[in-house]
Amino acid sequence: MKKIGVLFGMENSFPGALVEHINARNVSGIQAEFVETSAVHLDRPAPYAVIVDRISHDIPFYRAYLKHAALNGTIIINNPFWWSADDKFFNYSLAAKLDVAVPPTVILPHKKHPEGTTDRSMRNLEYPLNWDSVFAYVGEHGFMKPVDGGGWRDVYHIHNRPEFFAAYDQSRDLCMLYQKAVNFNEYFRCYVVGQSKVHIMPYDPRKPHHERYVQNPPAYDPKLLARVEKDALKLCQALGYDLNTVEFAVEDGIPYAIDFMNPAPDADLHSVGKANFEWIIREVADMAIAKAATAPAPPKELRWSTFLSGASTTAPAKQPTVKRSAAKRIAPKKSIKNGDSKTPEPTA
């Protein structure tokens, strides 16, 4: 019997629904359950063919456990080696190389020296920094956020230089990004599964978290949706994520990739809504079952390049399939309407 394990933390609806959905299919030789582990022994492989990881980014013990499991042939969704190495600034740099639109972005030195370092540790750093160059490139209206963060923690909306420096003073020893604000007319959050399937969800980051997924969206320009689909796939295939969300803020018809380092994306029934929840459960179940059929899949070579590339994972399909949240979102002969509503707030 091959087991699919779900590793999770405080979330409730997604893990249980995923396990229930997989088991309800009665696939011969495959069973899903919640991961259970104690102290991890070096000489004992994990008893799972596949593990869907929802929590190891917050728990170093789990991250070490997943790397050990992957080394012994368990397929992890998402690759714990690459997820450990990733950061938002690299993602933006990669997006620019892939010709995916991203706002002007800079990475800032730590305001407070990281623990165990002093001024002498920073002797390669220009001092004082050329702040005029930063503002000339990004502007004075933007967002400051951690280079390796999520959940809108330590994110600051900046409108002028005093607000910028007040936020920077509060950033402690975090490494921060400063990014130009996008004055968006449309905003999309996209589930990407298996580097091949995309589910485009209209989203409004200005609203409370439980109201952000737009339930009755207008029709959108099919050309815009096609570009969002293409760019979402391009990013996830380059990064190697089998489960991710990619967010786009659209200004003047251009979808800017704002956030796409979400390998444990929000999948709570009460925030994403029933239709989106059912889509993500079904597609993650499909992917986990397909990967279980190929497990165990130990790395072919014991070297870091193999671990980072996730060489044991399934290659993306040649012809991606795209499903949207509602049919009217892809209605033909419709164009994006600009200027029909109040000027929206920019986003992080």
C-alpha cells in the first residue's frame, strides 16, 4: 500500500478534505492520511510515497524531516530543497529574465545588523546609502516587505519618504524589499498545480481576508487572461513548484507579477469559497495520486544540483489546461473596462 501523507499546521478544511477526497476515489494500492512522525532516525525512510507539505516553512524540524524523506525516495509537494533556497528578490529577478512584467524593485540592507555581526561585518556596504537613487528608480509610492516572508507580515504601504524611513526603522534585522506600487484595475490570484494547470481567481487585496476572493466578477478580456495564464505557468515551471499561487496586479492592461512564492497557498474553504476549494482539492488529489504511482523516486545522483532541481518529480504536461472560477470570466468579445469605478488602492 502506497501512502499519501498530508503535513499541516493550524489549517482545518484543506488537509481533511484532501485526505477524504483521495480515499473516496478507492484507487487500488493508494491510501491518504495525516503524516505522523516522532524523532526521525537516520536509518529509517519515511513511510510515505508522497507528502503534501503545508507547514515546514514554519517548522525547521519538519523541513529537515522532508529533506530526509526526499533523499530516500518520497516525493514532496513542494520540493523542500528548492523551497529552502528561494526568496522573493530572486523570484523578481527571474521573472524579469523570463519577460514577465514586474514592478521596479530594490533589495535593502538590514536596518539592524543580524545577530552576531557588527559594523565591521558590513565593510563592503556603501555608506551612507544612495537613497536618491532608490527613490528615482522605485518612486515614493510603494510597498516594503521581507525578502523571505508571507501572510502579509511586516508589510508596509509607503506613500512618501517619511513613511519609507519610518517603516525601515521598524524592520529590525529583516532583509527588506522596496517595490513600486501598482495602481491596478484588475487583480488575479492564480492556483497553479503540477506546473500545468491554472485556475484564475479574481481577487481584491484591499478587502478583509475573508472577502478577498471576488464571488461575482465581471467579464475580462480573453487576451489578458491568456497572458496571465502563460506567465503563471512560465514562473512555476522555472521555479519548479508543483503547487503555488501567483498574483498579478493589472495596470493599463499589463499584468505585473506581484507575489509568486506561495508554495503552501491559502486553500481554506471559508476564504477561497466553495468553487475554488473544490477545484484545488480535486487537482491536488489528481497530482498526488499520479506522483504516488511513480514512487519511490530517490534522486538519481547524490548532489545538490539534483536535489534542487527536483529531478524525481513528474515533468509538466506539454499542453497546459486552464480552468477559471466562472465561465463569464472568459466571455468573448469583452474588454477590460477602465475608469468605470473609483480609483483602486495599489497592492503589495
